[in-house]
Amino acid sequence: MKTYDVIIIGGGPAGLTAAIYSARYQLKTLVLSKDMGGIAATAHKICNYPSYTDISGMQLMLKFIAQVEDLKVPINYEEVLEISRKKHEFLVKSVKAEYKAKKIIFTGGAVRQKLNVPGEKEFLGKGVSYCATCDATFFKDKTVAVVGGSDAALTAALLLSEYAKRVYIIYRKDKFFRAEPTWIELVEKNKKIKIIFNDEITEIKGDNFVTEITLKSNKAQKVQGVFIEIGSTPKLTLIDDLNVRKTDRGYILTDDHQKTNVEGLLAAGDITNKPLKQIVTAAAQGATAAYTAYEEIKHDD
């Protein structure tokens, strides 16, 4: 059984950045992930990551991976089945092998909640998006729909209104229960935004790109974009047995050093309680987690 200073679980921006920094701290490091890139790899285009005015999510993540490989950090494409703590080290079991580590940097990522309607999967990156911050600029002078009634949905609609000619907010309830009054007021005053309460999308249609949505009320609406903002679910089942402290919404509580309440377990990226879920912030958290691991290992030695 191989032993490492640091095992990084997850291959998104947080995990790959943690691997880069761990390597530069000369820590014996391993990355384990079923696949690489995380949610970021699914973005059609990214225009807010420093140094790139326009790059696809997959292209950007391939650059992350290439840098990790250049630093000779092994990346094992293996699904992790179990993480357990044995005295002062961790045991990690994957579908292929077992490993030991002094520190774990957990970057399992989050899964965007889906509408699960026909056309949603088929038009992902072709009009369907889960990130207005990433994709709003591509819908200049177009008509789009935002699904959801939270702060995230309303702020997405406000952002989109700066580019699109018309923004529909589609919400299944009769009023916004979860959004702050300030956001509601701004949305209601915005002449580009129309709110559709008590309705849901039942199908997303199109040719090569989205052209239309069908609503539960049997109405059809012409749109070129559908932004789904109904929340995300952190992927935390692997650490359930470690009794990691979480927020009421299920995100891992970390301090400014990315430490959890479990000694030796650090967390970074979309699974943490940090509010801004972006590639640049995930990368920053990954770098911080690697630095913390390095300092702790140096002190322990």
C-alpha cells in the first residue's frame, strides 16, 4: 500500500490547483478522481478567468491538468469508494487500490440540481446553462429564461438583463419566498424582466441551439437561452463517516486555512461554505489547502 503526504480527492479547479501547489512544496502527492475538470469543464465558454478573454471550460481544465502532469504529480482516474481515519493517517479505498495519506484535501465538488426535463441534457452548452456569471455575455440582444426563485435566480436575471433584450423568470410558486426583498424590488422595477409565477418548464426544444420552452400551463415561449438556478448539491457521501461539520444547507464548514473540524482533513471548492462559487475562488482555496497541509506536515516532522 503506497503512502503519500497528501491525497487530493477530486479533479476540478480546486483539486488540480491544490496538486500544483503541493508539488511545488515537494509533498508526495496523489490526485484521485473518477473524471477531471468538474463542473467547470462543462462550461461552453469562460470569460472571467484571469488571462483568458475567451476559453471553453474543457480547454481551461486541460491546461490545469497539463500543468499538474508537468510537475510529475500522478493523476489516477479512479472512483474513490471510502475514506477513513486510522490513528494519525487516512486510508483511502478506490475501485482499484488502497492508499494511505497524512493529509486529505477533499474537493469533491457540487452537482447542479437539474430540472430533469426533455432537452435539458441535449442542449447543455447550446443554450442551457447553470451559470449566468459565466455565460451571460453570449446572450446579447437575445431572449432568455431563468428558472428559480432564490437570490441566485434573481441576481442571475438582473445580470442577464444587462445583455439580453428580454428575461423571463419562471418560478413554480406564487411569490418569491427565499429571495431578499432588495433583489425582488430590483427585479420588479427592471423593464426587461418579466416574472412568470405558478409555472414550470416541461420541455426545452431547439435545433442546434435552444429555440423554445414548453411550460406546464401548456404555453410555449420562444427563448434562446435557459439558465437553471435551482441550487446545487455538494457531493459529500465519501466523508459522511468522518463526522465533518456542515452548514444547514449541507456545505462543509472550513476556516480561513481550509481546515475542517476533522484533524488532517482539508476541503476546498464548491463543497465549502464560501459564498462565491467560481473557478478562481476554487483555485484559491485549493492553493490555501495545499499550503496548510505543507505547514502542518513540516511542523509534525
